[in-house]
Amino acid sequence: MPQSAEKVLDHAPLFREPEYRKMLAEKKLNFECPHQDQVVADQGEFTKTWQYREKNFAREALVINPAKACQPLGAVFAAAGFERTMPFVHGSQGCVAYYRSHLSRHFKEPASAVSSSMTEDAAVFGGLKNMIDGLANTYQLYDPKMIAVSTTCMAEVIGDDLHSFIENAKEEGSVPRDFDVPFAHTPAFVGSHVDGYDGAVKGILEHFWKGQERTEALGTINIIPGFDGFCVGNNRELRRLLDLMGVSYTFIQDASDQFDTPSDGEYRMYDGGTKIQDVRNALNAEATLSLQRYNTRKTLEFCEEAGQVTASFHYPLGVQATDEFLLEVSAISGKEIPEAIRLERGRLVDAMADSQSWLHGKKYAIYGDPDFVYAMARFIMETGGEPTHCLATNGTQAWEGEMKELLASSPFGKEAQVWAGKDLWAMRSLLFTEPVDLLIGNSYGKYLERDTGTPLIRLTFPIFDRHHHHRFALMGYQGGLRVLTSILDKIFDKLDRDTGETGVTDYSYDLTR
Amino acid sequence: MSLEYENDGALHAKLIEEVLSQYPDKAAKRRKKHLNVAKSGDEASREGEVLSECDVKSNIKSIPGVMTIRGCAYAGSKGVVWGPVKDMVHISHGPVGCGQYSWSQRRNYYVGTTGIDTFGTMQFTSDFQEKDIVFGGDKKLEQIIDEIEELFPLNKGITVQSECPIGLIGDDTEAVSRKKAKEIEKTIVPVRCEGFRGVSQSLGHHIANDAIRDWVFEKKDVAFEDGPYDVNVVGDYNIGGDAWASRILLEEIGLRVVGNWSGDATLAEIERAPKAKLNLIHCYRSMNYICRHMEEKYGIAWMEYNFFGPSQIEASLRKIAKHFGPEIQEKTEQVVAKYRPLVDAVIAKYRPRLEGNTVMLYVGGLRPRHVITAYEDLGMVIVGTGYEFAHNDDYQRTAHYVKNGTLIYDDVTGYELEKFIEGVRPNLVGSGIKEKYPVQKMGIPFRQMHSWDYSGPYHGYDGFAVFARDVDLAINNPVWGLFEAPWKRRPSQGRAMAAE
């Protein structure tokens, strides 16, 4: 009997015990009708070939292991970045259970959102009644300052009109007339979560800015972070930099406190976020900067229409991307970049110089949202690495073009390939046929690591199987240091593992590296 | 090892009154029917009686805007019933999200070479775009099936798990499935589990069960030599290896588990099910439909059992053995005796550390009742329990388990659960990922009771040891004593306050 009270074995060791191994082998043999081992092994080998890669890339309809989610997830995340705002998703209720779970699994934090719980009758008659009752219940139970409405694909397919529904609900007294209920249509069959983020933020700005008089406050800046699983670390780091510079700024959408509440005995359903009044005032800012272009295309257009200067970045991390961001902030605000920040920059460069021999010429595969992939590819090239495969399932042609331009700007990008719209099963073929040293992505990449042996560095949303990484910044010079260290740790750990066999390879098991 | 205790029914009634007072009238009226205090545990334990003691309204539409914890029919079919069938490819048919959020989250363990002969921890989706909504997705589905055949030729079959838009745009996935099944000579199962159908996951279970009946049974000649002790285990999804920790016991008492539904299952195990002698059903809620069908159509008896905690395991093993007669009964007694020292050692180690601790549960199919005795085996007290998607027959079955005064909540809302927990202040809450962090912020230990909080197995004797360990480590971790900053402590409490 393998189990004992002294040393309790859970699944990881338990099923490796002989009793279970025998049981499972017999189950397979007698009851599963499996393919012959050789057939399985042959097919396994075949999937590693160029021939399989060609079949794999010839796919037109089937998507396998995509690295993207659907629009309303982005809208729910966006809403979480405003003061006492309850995300309200109009449509089927199961979706909301999924968004909440997904966000909680990454942040290890509560994630609140409500659904209008539409079912078959609403599919036939429309969800107006659900909206009327839903807003009333949410308003009364959860005491929000704002309810931000988005939609599931069900409500989109039947064509529910949020604007008129919300007006109707206000007529019915579900919420007070002047209560803020911004909305965004977020069909899951268009774009991805980054577009849902864009739509939701734009919806909120429209709600507060439309018809308002703009009095430009020179030198003030709005910052829109975009969908970012590392918002907890990143937003705080950027605030620190902006404070050091003495810039007058407003974060439009900031979920850093919402997804990082303390444990002190009190459950805070709402915490932090952009104040409603600050959203109103943000209309007057001279400029709005987006940290992630592909998260804010429509929102920035709207800001331009409102008369603001706009600029966008690709998840500014590393040396030059941070430089550019700070220079832009400095140009608009008229504030100098202080010496303290220059020293930070120097420290990052110093660290990169110290470690360059371990990084030079390393090959990487990078996947994630478009802006993240751009940022990582750029930083990797700064370290002398080669971003061999750059993949974004939700990457557009425009992104592909921008990527190619970036890669062409450095000799380290010469061999790089850009894969817009491809999924992680395509990445599997890439890693087998054109292998790399390191894979940068999220938790889903662990299956690629298992199958291809490529070490995975988890640096983007969602990270389910490692804890607390998102609490540390990736953006800015400090963030660059964090990324650098994560990469180096992975390289050194692997080298130690590969050279750790006593009396066989351990001559290279160096104490100092 | 039934524990005798009574809960504070008056407090619970007051808490119900308080939460209801916060709703708009219309919602309060509707929610009132779902909340109750269990009465008279004695009467409740009388076998076979239809009970109303912890009766609440159930399986009714959730109220909009209240933060229900429920999921949808797709979750019930793809996530629960079909998803674990390991040698089939399950297409999440529709937009990308549903498949993405449910990808690899249920922990139904399996053995196989993923991507080659098994496909459990993969996400296959038709990734619907606007043009698919406008022009329909049937052509795309055909092409997807061809591409699956090309890239994953060792698959034993395919299921089409419909997401919301499919039913709304009028796609005919049945026709596509029929046509392509003929072409590729494999099983293809269309499942109409669009998320807007029904009121919760529950209808998805039912639809998935019906799909087994309509699209798998009697579709192929099944060559299989049956035996006198053949059983199917039905409704064990092998979370963290549960079904394996159960199978080992059933084999030890002399039975032959010819199919496990659906954790670690192959299509073959489903196809041959009608040849078994008995269906053993663990999760009654999600798979009773197909058991009833097999009883009617093939005359296979079915029996509910409970493999959580030694009291129930022992009782269940004996009940199962009785069905098969003396030979099995004799072996069963040997098995019970064999594991007794393990059980005694686990209880001796953990009961003193857990005795008297109170627990609130809010889970899905069977666990709000099935795990109760496992806690009681450790000397713990269940003060409240409820289901996401139960039906009336589940609450009837619950009455056998709960004590007088237990707080009962059906389809609880986020607000209610928070207030109940605040009011009761249990020592442990067992619920899901969405509930975990709010509860822990309040300083109350928590275990996820859907996924076993990334641990498991919890079934069987081997699982009970893991369960006991996990409950102990949740409750007795020192972190719960660190919540208050010493400078915020009231003078009477803190030794840190220096004497004047």
C-alpha cells in the first residue's frame, strides 16, 4: 500500500507507485483499445518534421491552442481599472463565470463581474428585461459608482442595442438617471481581448467626454496602459517614474490596486482605479499616450477627435523603448528627465553588459499579444539575442509590417520570422523544425516546453502555474532588469542541469559564471 | 462514524432575512425560495422518504445582475462530460473564448501522448469570425474535421461542442456530423450545448448524456467479452486522479471496471458500456440520465455510491458488494480491513488538529453533500452547504447528510455568500476559484472543491489521506495569524503595547 499518514502522497508521487502503474497499464491494455505503441511513436516523430509543419501551416479553418481570448474578457479587465466600477456583461451567464475564473487564476485575486443571465427566452425576445432587472439588482446589491456594460456573443448575434436598453432601464428606474452606465459592444467573433479592452475604454471616455467643453491643460498627460496581466507591477513602476519627473498625469484605466488588495481581514470588492472625476477631467489633458498601440486603436482615434495629441508605444520595456517613452513624456510635459532616472538607465545597461556573453546569439521564440511580442523582440535584440520566431495569434497585418520593420533595423533581427494569426500548435512545428534556445510566453507555453524541450520563460498573461510574477514590473528600466534576470536565470539553471552529472559533465559545472 | 451536532438555525434564519432585505423587492421574492435552514436531521435520515426539510427551489433561472456563480450548458458538456474523453478531439465550435477559458482547467487526469493519441489538454476551436456568423459555419466545420484528420489521424472520433452563436444562426451541425462521419468512418458527435440553453451547467450535462445515447450507443459492433463482475464507473471525472484512487479499490474487491466515465476515458469505454452488469454512479447530477437510459434499454441496474471519507467508502463498498454476492463481499471485508490501519492513522494524526472546526460548502454536482461525511470523519462540523445547479432530487438526497439548523443556499449570489460567510465565520470554506480569494481576504481558510485546489486525489482511501492533509494545511497555516499589523491591534489584545 503506497499511502501512509506519515508521508501523504498526492497525485504527483502517488500514481508513480507500482500498484498504480500496474493498474494503469492494465487499464490501457484491456479496456482502452489503444493504438499500437509503434504507431503512436511514429506519429509523434512525424509531427516533428518539415512535412508535418507544411500540413500544419496549410490549415485554414481549425485553430489549435490559440494565444488569444475573446473581447469581453478585455472589457471586464478594463472596467476593473476604474473607481468602484462593476463590469456588467450582457448575454449568457456562463461567459462571466469564465472571465472571472480566468482573471482570478492569473492574479490570485478576486475578480468581480455580473451577467444579465440571458437564456432561451431572451434569445427569442431580446434581453431588455434582463438589462432592466440586472442593472437594478447590481446597483442595489453591489453599491457601484459606475456599471460598465459589455456584451457576450449571444447578445451580439441577436442584435441587442445597449444604448437603447440602458436608456430604457434608466426610464424604468433601475438606476438613477444620472448614474454612469457606459457601454461597449464587444462581439467575441471579432478581434480579441485587446479589442474588447479598446472598446470598453473608448466607451467610458465617450460616456464622460461627449458633448463636454475641453479646456486644454498644457503639459498634462493621460496614460492608457492596455490589457496587461502585469499591470500590478507595471502601473506602479510607471507612476514612480512619472512622479520622479514631476509630470502631471492621469492613468485612464488602472487595475493595479484592484488586482492586488492586501490581506488584512477585509474583503474589498473595489479598490483603487481611475477616479470618475479624473476621467472627466482627463478630457482637458494635452495628450493621451497609449502604452500598447494594438489595445487602443479606436480609443486613441477618439482622443484625437477630442483635440488631444496622441502617441502610442509597444509595451515600453528595455533600454530604447523606455528612452522613447520618457522622451515623449518629457517633450509634452516640458519636464526634464532627472538624473536619478538616467542612473537607473545606466544600471540596466550595466547589467546587460555584465551578462552579454551569456545572451549574445541566443535564439528566441516569442508569442503573446502584439505589443508584448514587439517589446520583447526589441529588448532581446538589445541584448544581442535573435528573436527567431515572433508569433501573435491576434496580430494583424499592420502588426506584421511593424514587426518586420523593427527586425530589419538590427542585424540581430535578420533571421527573424513573424507569424501573425498563427497559434501555438503552429509554434510547435516551428520549434521542432527551426529550434531556438528559449521560449518567451505564458503558462500555455508549458506544453511546448514539454514537447520540444525549449525552456519557457513566463512573462505575459496568463500565468496560472507560477505565482506573483505579475506583481513585479516589466516596463521601464527597472522592468528591463527583471526581464533580464528572468532570462539569465533560465539560461543558468539549464546550463547547471545539463552539466550536473557527477563525473560525466560536471567539469563544466562552474561555480562562477 | 456519524457525528452528532446541531447548527445555529436561528442565526442562519436571521442571516437569510438580512441578505434578502438588501435586494429590490422583486429579486428578494425570487431569492427567498432558494435559501433555507435545514430542519430535523432525524427525520431526514429515514431511508427512502421524500424529504422537504432542506427543500429549496432549484434549477431555476438565475436573476440578472446578482453575480451568480453558475456556468453554462457548454461548461456542462465540454467542460464536464465530454472534455475528459481523451482519445477524441473536442471542437469548441464558435468564438475563441469558451474553449480558451476552459482549456486545461478541470484537471481530469489522463495517460496518453497529448497531440498524438490523446487530446485532453488541448484547445481546438473553430474561432468564429464575423463572416462565419453571417454566412454560417457548417462549411468551416467540414473543413475543420478534414484538417483534424490530416493532423491528428490517431483520433478515435470528434465531438462538436456548440457555443452560443451556433444555435442562434441556425447551423446544422448534425447534418455535417452525419456526412463527415460517413466519410472518415469515425464517430462524430454533435452536442447542442449552446451556453444560453437552460439555466446552468446542468442542461449541458443532460444534453451531453443524450448525445451519448443518440450518437455513440449501437453505432458500431462492439467486440467485447463480458464477465460477471463488469461495472462502469459513471460520473467520476478523475479530478487529480480521483477515478484511479477509486478504481484500485473496485478492482481489489474483485470487480472489473470496463469503463470509466469520463475521466481518463476512451471512446471504446463508452461504446461498450451497455455490456456491463452494473453502473456505479458517483456524480448523480451530471450522469443519472444515461444510467436511467441504460436501465430502461439494456436492463443495467445503477447504484449511487460515495467514495469521500472512510465512513462512506466503507458503506459504499459493502453496498456494491452486496449486489454481487458472497464472493465479492468476502473480498470487500478484506479490503476494508486492509485499509483500516491507514484510516486509523490518518484520523489519529489529523482529527486532533481539526476537531470541531466548522465548514461551509458551495460547490457543484455531488460534492455539497458527498464530502460532508469526509469532514465529519475528521471531527469537523458542516454549518452550511449549497449547490450551483442542483435539482430537487439533489436536495432530497442532501437531507440525509445535513444536520438540523444547517444553512442551505441554492444558486447563491456573490453578495449572499459573502454575507453568510461574514455572519457565520466558519473555520473553512470549500468552494471554487471565484470564491477563493474574497474568502481568504477575510482571513478565512479556503479550499477549492472543484479542482481540489491543484491537489488530489480525494476519492478512495488513498485520496482521504490527501484530503485530510489538505484540510489541515489550509486551516493550520500560520499566515492566518499575521493579518493584523501589531500597531493596529487593540491594547487589550496586544502584548506589543508597552505598559505606561
